[in-house]
Amino acid sequence: MATEDLGRTLRRLRRLASLSQEELAERSDVSVDVIRQLEQGRKHSARLPTLHALANGLGVELTTLLGDPPAVSSTGENDGPRFVAVRRAIMPTLWAPEARPPGPGFSMARLREQIAEGWTQYHAAEFDAVMKALPDLISDARSAAAAAGDTADRGAGFAALGKALQLAGHVAVRMGKTDLALISLERAIDAARQSCDPLLVPMVVNSTAWAYQRQGRLEDALGIALHAAADMADAGHTGTADGLKVWGALTMSAATSAARSGDYERAAAMMETAEKEATRVSKLPDTGDSRMVSVFSPSSVRIERVRLAVQYAHPEDALKLAKGMRLAKDTPPSWRTWLLLDVARAHTDVGDAAGAVKTLEALRRTAPMWMRHHTLAVAIVRDLWALPNHPPGLRPLAEFLGIAD
């Protein structure tokens, strides 16, 4: 659990910057009343554009303002042994021995299956299991990439290394370590460029754009996502289901960055294009393992549209978009979680506390681990807990997240 709520963190960072509430309001173009409500605990959350503006006004990364994710201990650089092992795998020590070719019992097919299973565990919020497996996965992939002789084998080894390092980057973001994530993702791109998979570089670029977003680098995130999507289209890589999924994920990422930068019209146009293209996915040849490819489908596009509607103060639109939505069977638990959280936020924003609690109860039943790892879940429950009359079912949720009186 994060050690500080948003209001306390905001007040601490403002004082460190030697700013009054009025000065921060002027720097960030955020109402001084909003800043006061957050610092006084009368509001426990804010829309993402507001959070980005406050972070910019304070001169800090967004992740610094939000604090560590729930269920992650706030220990600074003193990470637990399991995460230290992940760090070491991403960044081997100086003068470490060169990776050796794999032994006679090595199987590339088995390594790929283990990496794919790692992605499944990640989407299920089983982060401890992923961290336990990552050092060996990265080590085995480095060994496979070091194999001499067969070019195809080396290419497959670099592809495995790229996917393993990409997975490590995602886990690092979830642990609140975006700088480490970017190091892992940069090394994943280096491996991807030496691989036999033309879709791997743009997939890792999409992950990098997400890490940039978490740091408030919205212009950088938008630029690399658009660049990679354009390169894919120019190279003719959108003619398969896998290629279209990667292109679509990049386009949605670019739309998110545009919207968070305040360019809502551009974001809406990109999301409209993505929604049209998503209908083609099921009609194209499927050439790979869906666990190893970006998430993109009509369901994911609708989920992203709900998210953007909530973030930009259109909760009624978000609830309309979500009503009666049927998600595809292959929609990962992580995406289902985001949808339920956004619907709960929308219910809260329209004053429907009972609807918010009902949605959060559904989330706790279906994805309890993800609920513990989302700052938004804590923010929503804190807002509801501050109401004079608690709706039925709220106390168990507050106790589950550790914020009940």
C-alpha cells in the first residue's frame, strides 16, 4: 500500500518546491480550490489532465505525485531480493561473463512457452510469480541469442530476449520504477532489431510509449507511437491479424497521449480509425501466439473509449459506452480491470455511490489482485468513504484496501 495519499503527497511536494497553493495554481493552470480540496482530503483523486498539470507545475514526474502503486512497499532503492534479481537480470554487473550458448537440453519452444506464460501471469497481476521467473527467462534468452552458427536460431533467441526484457519493463512500470523500465525496454528494442520478428520492435515501442506516459512525457509518447504505426503501415505489416493488432495498439496509445495533452479532437479521430480497423482483426490470418502480441480488438477499443470519456469529464458518455458491453473471451484480466475501474469512477462522478460500490464488488470478485495494484481503486474508495452516508458494501472494500477507519 502506498504510504501517502494524493493530498499529503501534493502538499509535501509543493512545500519542497517552496510554492504556495496560489503559486502552484498559477504554474499548473489548475484551480486553487481543487488544490485546496486535494490537500485537505476533501478530494482524493483528480482527472489525469489535472494530475499531469500539477506534476508539471511541481517539476516532478507523474509517478512521483501518485506515489507507489497499492500493494507495493514504498522502500526507495532498497528493493526486495526478488526485484533486485530482476534488476540484475536487466542490467548485468560490470565485467560479468559473456552469455554462453545454451546446453544440450535447451528447447526454444519451451522458452517461448515460458515467456508467454509470464505474460499471462502479468495480465493476471501475479507479479510475484513473474518476478521469480524473469531472471532465468532473461538469462536463457541471452544464452540462446549468443548461440553461434544458425542465423535463424540466433534470431529466435534475440526475439525471446526482446519479449522477456519487454515483460521486465512492464513489471518495472507496475512497481513504480519507470526509469528501470525504460532501460529494460531500450535493451528489448536492441534485441528486437536483431531478431527474426518484424513486429517486435513496434511492440516494444508501444510499451516505451506507455512508460513515457507514466512519466508525463506525453509529446514523446505520442511521437514514437505515431512514428512506429506509420512505419508498420508503410512496410505493409497490417495485412495479418498480428500486424494489425500491433498497429492498432500503437494508434490507441497515440490517441491516449493526444487526449492527455488536451487535443481531444485528434484523439477522437484516431480512436474512430482504430475502431473501424479493429473489425478487420477476426477476418485476417492469425499467425502467432496471442499471448505474445499486443492487445487490440473491438473490445479493447471500446474499453479505451470508456477510459478517455471518464478521464475527460464525460461520465455519462462512459456509462453509455459500457452499458451492455460484451467483451471478447481473449480480453486479458488487466483490461477487464481497467474497464470496471473506469465504470466505478463514472458512477462516482455522477453521484451514484451505490453503482460504484456494485462495480467495485464485481472487480473484487473477478480480479482481486489487480484491485490491490491500482491507485485508482484506492482513490475511488477513499472518495466514497468520505461521504457522510456510506453505501452498503463499502466497508468490506475499504477494509480490503486497508483504508477503513
